[in-house]
Amino acid sequence: MNFHNNPDFQNETLRDFSKEEERSILNKGFVSIRKEFPIQVFPIISGKTKKSSLIVPALNPANTSEKIADIHYASITDAEEATKDSVQFFETWKNTKPDIRIGFLKKAANLLRSQKAELTALMSLEVGKGIKDIDAEIAEAIDFCDFYAKEAEYIFQPRKRDLLGEENIYTYIPRGVTLVVAPWNFPLAILCGMTVAPLVAGNPVIMKPAEQSSAIAFKLFNILIEAGIPSSALHFLPGKGEEIGAYLVKHPEIHTINFTGSRAVGLGMIREAASQNLKFVKKVVAEMGGKNALIVDEDADLDEAVIASIQSAFGFQGQKCSALSRIILLESKYDIFKNRFIDALQSLKPGLPEDPSVKVGPVIDSESKTRLDTIASQFSSKILSKLKIEEDQKHTGHFVEPIVFESDDPTSPLGQTEFFGPYVTLFKAKNFEDAIKIANNVDYALTGGIFSRNPKNIQYAKEKFEVGNLYINRGITGAVVDRQPFGGYKLSGVGAKAGGPDYIKQFLEPISITENTMRRGFIPET
Amino acid sequence: MAKPLGSEQNRMKATEENEPKIITSSPDLQDKILEKGKELFRLSDSFEDSFFSTYRLFSKSLLFLENRPLLKLQAFRFADLFPSLSSLSSISRYIRIYFVETPTELPKWILLFLSLLLSNPLSSVFVAVGAKIGIRLTAKFFILGRTYGSDRKKIIDRYKNGICSTIDILGEAVLSEKEAERYISEYLLLLEEVSKDKEISEIRDSQFPGEPTGNVSVKCSSLYSQLDPLAHESSVTHLMKKLRPILSSAVSKNIFINLDMEQYETKDIIMDTAFRIFAEPEFQDYPHFGIVVQAYLKVSQKDLQRVIEYSKKRKYPLTVRLVKGAYWEYEMTQSAQKGWEPPVFLIKSETDRNYEECSALLLKSYPHIRPAFGSHNIRSLSSAFVKAAEYSVPENFFEVQMLYGMGNSYKQAIRSLGISVREYSPIGEVIPGMAYLVRRLLENSTNEGFLKNINANSKDRERLLYLENSKSK
């Protein structure tokens, strides 16, 4: 493998909210974004705003009486038009100098930087994420732009291996039209990273944002266009996944599908792509899910382990693919951890995420709430502790009570199924090897962590723990671009890690060109 | 408030530029500081071994780690881990992992001896018991005791020797409101016990006429589990609610309350809380409140100005404990990971210099602030004493604070100059408290030069009296 360092790249700094100035800018962001409500979100194809026959309101999940946006859903006709335009523009975009494309990403990073306050407010109100999580997410979106820009500079320098009389070049060409199907849980960062990587590689992109976060997606789309991305290279299609998403996945002119979402949908896309009879192999890059575990060793620092578990399990209501859903404890630490963990959960404040003292917000929609409530009643006998949420709060938004379950059966759904909500289950292990075995015994391999001060066990985990991102003595969420490239294997996903050195290459085809420069009797001077 | 501060800083800057070598003070003042330092050294020599000579033994054994960075790292890691080891067999297992199987600079013969002992179950128990006793003894040396009630004898001994104390409750991080409530009741109990101690009050009445009934240092982070700089307003409100019963009890018992400072992140929350709650009608005319300023913070002079302005409006002055700060490594890693400018000075001598500038600010504000100089650094203290004389601040108006268990001969020396000395005395479970204290000690032993101070010969010792020397860590 060819590793290189990117010495110029620097991660975007987080905002220091201990400064009063930052807090007041943030408050102004809420005031100013609310003036735009309801934001009108349209499909946009080659710069043209499309009319729609279906307009769906986007409501604040924490307070459903507040309307955030009107989402004008795209139709199949729109999807077809976007594909046609993309195909037509492909050659032009492919032949645009990489430096120009790279410049657009750098500009986009700056635009994102300048709009932090409004973006924070919009994310808080459209998907119910907490302020600090949002701050990290915006920084991640900026990092994706800056990092992929730097990576592209490196990738597009042809690799030369010339000999006397023979020139060898290894270089990359873009694959073709890329469909981006993004999730709502990182509405800005994931969509941004998934879009700018294929774009900077020279592929036209059709953005299909999640239904639940189309307003943020629209802001991002506009930022990318403002940054200079040609309107024929980037199209925006809000709409139903089952409808336009499915249509585009099947479309013979789509070369790459860049997907983040559920395992069922991802595997369906891979099957669909494989079954098509085309003149190329349709590629699916998919990041799908996890059933992530944290192991607490008998010598763990419990102060740290409890705090990290709380943040990893309940941050953004557990609606992260990296979220903690299984805590595997060595017996000697079980009771003391359990009690401190439950007490810590009981100290969290539920409410509106825009209130900075709130630690537990709503889940994304009523469908999610119903699904989670069903799981809670199905496993009611295993509930160890539940954070009470007042009835009137529940009526204003999609609030679900965070739960700690306890189970002695790691093969039950509590130990196997991804819930995508604020649910975590405690399991007991006899020893550290046993704990690793339990942790690995799932379909997924996304994130995982251990708390231990035993160098032998730390080494053992480094070798045996089957996860794409392993965290030692810290929380298991919050991967940072370039520092912790993010992604899993097994049924957690297929493809390179986001924010890592291989990511852009997924949207390129490497080619090798060899030229014999020897002509009878003479070779050119070098 | 911003204007005079700005000009103050400019003035200091100008001095720096004019006199690059001797920075904070005139040559004359510099000489006086050296003289005062030498005097303190001389005086402390006369108290040597008169008072807890075991400390010398302990600090000598710590010096064993001085030029052995790997061993030092393992030793401190082991001490950090120790509280969570529940059995003798796990203690000996970890001694093997940490010291035998991990390469350190341990001399070969010790290593051989240690692995020999650990290879046999019977003798390995012996090693574990030995380690346990050793750690327990060390911890006892730095921790007053489990509770005030159980170990008040030690405090009384100190008072008899002319040394007051401020009591602090050690413990784990507060992760929940339940744990916070437990700490609050521990503080309330401590206030109760202190106020009921008749023996102490008799000694105090005869020896320390100005002293309140007791002195307690409160860690705000242990009173509220959801302290969060983002939620500044609600953090302040909650903290005030938690502090009110503690302050009320202290007021009714005439006990001094100091609000300790911890991470930079929560500094403004604690300062705002202090300013607001001390101004409440019940507390506005109470003479015994204090807060802390950390000189390693770049904003410390600005903060100090704020405290001075605030204290001027009070009927009785606040006490400011001026320390250098114990979270240097933490602040450095936090700011590096978040991509922030570190809030602390990067070079030790800049902290030392700032400490002296803060001392001067404090003394100049006489009589609006009572300074409490928290340091073991003789140069820093000498500088404060010399400046106090220069600004005609009476010696009974300020005090020196040092940690319980450390620098005892210096405490006696300072006492003999007529300056009050107060010990920061932690109480709590000995073993969990150990990890906490070792972390503090680690920070102190690296950047205070304090241990060297105690053990160095007189020539080396005098070199420690120059600001520039503290550059080398």
C-alpha cells in the first residue's frame, strides 16, 4: 500500500464555547435562521429550479409545531433529466483541470466556515442534534473539503517510472456519474464528504439527501454551487428514497453509488448493481451500520469509562452508526459500573436540543419513535434503568426514553440488532478474552473500544477486536478526518474509510500507460 | 475596567523591553529577592528534621526516579492504577506487567530480585503486601485522613506548631447528581465537625486570634455533575443552588470557604458563580470567602483585575489564593486535540514571571484583597515577601499556602518570619485519594523544581532563586 502524509492538512478547530462571544454568535444564528422559515427546498437540475406536485413539510422533531421547511419532492422525470445532464457534462468535468476542481473544495470549506452559526441552528432544529455534536459535524464537513482537496493534489500527480527507452505512467481517470444517497444523522458532514470526493475526482454527482434532512442538504448544495462547482456537475434531488433513489440505483448511466444508511438498503443496492447487465461493473460504496461494543476491563478507570459510555451511547440519542450499544464488563467491575452509569444517565436533562444544558433530545421522526417504543416494550423485562421524560414533552416532539438494558444472552437481539436509538445493553464477561469474543460475535465490524490499563489486554484487543475503528481508553464516537479515518467491514460496509487516504480513489479508475520511446537506432533525449 | 488593565499590561511590557535580563523588577529589588530567598533557605535548615523528617526520605526516594523517565512513567502509571486493584494477586500480577515485563531503567539486580520474588506464589504475595503498605504509607503522608473526625489529631498537632489548614475533600470525578449530593452532604458534615471541635477552637483563640472557626476548600465540580461551558448560565445557576446551603452553614459557623479552581474550561463558570453568590444579601458582608487565580493561565492578570474590582465593592476583602496551577498537561492535551491556542504559558519561567506580576497586583490592591500565596517555590515566595514590604503591606495581611505533607521546614521558616502558613489538607479514602495526589505530585515534581529545592546543596539551591533557571523543566 502506498501511504503518504499530508503535512499541510490541519483539522478545523472546534468552537470554544467557554467564550461568551462564541455563545452569543450561536444565539444570533438561531434568530437569523428562524427568519428564513419555512425554507423552500426545491429540486435543482443544471441550475434550474424544478416545480413539484408533492410538497412535504419538515418539522422540528423536538417541537413538531415548528415548521422548518417545505420540501418539494423531485419526480422520476427530474431524476431522468439529472442523469441525462450529468452524462452530457461528464466529458467536460472530466477534462477540467484537477486544480480547478480542487479550488472549488477549498472555497466551499471557507463558505462553510463563515456560516457556522446558521448551520448549527438549522441542524439543531431540523434533526434535533445537540450543539457540541453539531460543532464537531461542521468541522468534519470542512475537514472533508480541505482534506480531499489536498488528497486530490497528491493523487493527480501522475506516478512516473521511466526507464531508458520506456515511459511508464500510472494515473487516474474518473469513473462516471455518481449517485450520492446520504443519511439524515450527519446531515451536513456525511453528505458533504460523500459528494465532494467524487466531484473532485471529476465525476458529475446527483445528490439524493435524506428526506428528514433536506433543508440542511439544500444549504450545503447551495454552498457548493456558490463555491464554483458547475451547475451541470451537481444536481439536487430531494425526494423519496423508495422512488427516485430506487430509480437511480437501477439507472444504467449511473456508474457509482455512494451510499450511507441501513444495512438492508445497502445490501439491496449491491445486489441490484451486481445483477445489471451493463458494459461496466456498477460500483457500490456503502457504509451501513454497527452494533458497537465497549469493553470495560477490571482495571479500568471508571470515572473515564462511565463518562465515555454515556457520551457514546446517548450522544444524539444514539442515532450514530458509531454509537455504543453494548457494554461488556468484566465481572469484578460490573456492579459498581452499573450503578454509576445508571446514576449518570439519570442526571441527563431531556428537552429541546437548542437549549445548551439539554443532553437528551428527540429521535428523528415518529416512525423511529414507534419502532424504538416497540423494542422497549418487547424487552421490558430486561430494562435496568430508564430516563423518565415528561408526558407533555413527549407530546411536543418525538421523544424516546433512553434505556439501559441488562442481558446475559449476547445472541439475543439486544446483543445483535442495531437499534439506532438511545438504547444500550450491559453484558458480563468472565475474562478479557471472553469479552473480546462476545464483542466480535456480531455481523458488524464498525467501531469498538476498551477501557483497560493492562498493556497485555490492550495489545490483545489491537490484534483481535474486529472493528474498523478501535478506541482505547476513550469514547467510541467522534472520529476526526485524517486522524481517525472512519468506516467498518463485515456487514458494516464496503469501501474505503471516509476521511482516509484511499477514499477518493474509489471514484477513479487507475490506468497504466507504457510507451516504448525507442525508435530504430535512437532514443529521445531526456 | 478594560482601560486601566490595558495600560497596566503595557507598562509591564515596557519594563520587559528595557531590561531584558532582570525582568520583573529593578536590580535592587532583584537583590532583595535573592537575599530573602537565602534567608529562607538558612532558616529552613535550622528546622530541618525537627518536623517530619520522613518527608526527606520520601523525596529522596522520588529522586530515584529523576533521571529514569521510563521508570518514573511506570511508577506514576502504577500509582494511578493501584486503587482499582482489588486483590493481592492482581497487585503482584501488575507489578510484573508494569515493572518486569515493561522495560524501565530499574537496575538489573533489582529486576532480578523482583522477578525471583514474583515467580513464587508465596513470595509474590510478600511483594504485593509490601507494595500495598508502601503505597498506603505514602498516601497517608499526603492525605490528612479518611474523615475530619477520624484524623483531627493531625490538624491539632499542626495548629500547635503554628500552622493552620484548609481542608479539602478528595474523591472520584462526579458523574451524576446522586454522587454530587453525596459530596454536598460530606461538605456539610465536614463543616459540622470542624465547628464542633472544641480543642481546636481553644488553640485557635490563644494562638490565632484573627482566624475563623475553620477553613474549607470546595471543589465546585464535585457539587454539580453537569457543569458545561456551553451551558454557562444554567451551570452558574445550578452551582449557586448547590453552594447556597454550604455557604449558609459556613456563615452560621464562621468558617472560611474557598472555591477552588480546576480546568480552564470551567474557570469562568466558577468565577461568575463566586461573584454572584458572594453578592447575595446573606453573604455580601461575610468576611471569610476566597477564590483562586492560576498564574499559568495567560488571562490570569485580566481575571485578577476583575476580582480586585469586585472585591473593592465588598465590605470585607476576598481572599485570593494565587497558585501556578496543577492541570498543565491536561490543558496542553485538550487544546492540542481541539486545535486551540493553549490557555497556559508554554514555558515554566513565563508562569513564574507571571506569578510574580500577579503577586504584585495583589499586594498593590491592599487592603482590598487578602493575598494567599500558594506555592512551594522559594523564589516566588521571596519575591512576594519583598514586594509586600515595598508596598507596606503588613505581614499579617497575607499568608502562604502549601500542601499538607510537603516542604515542612519551609513552612516553619516562613512562620518564623511572622507570616502565616496554611496547609492545603486533603481528606478522603486513602487509596483512591492516592491516585489523585500522585497526579498532582507528578505535575509538581516536574515543573516546580520543588523536590530539587529540598534536596539540593546550598549552591544549587541558590541557583533556583533566579527566574531564568526554571526554564529547564
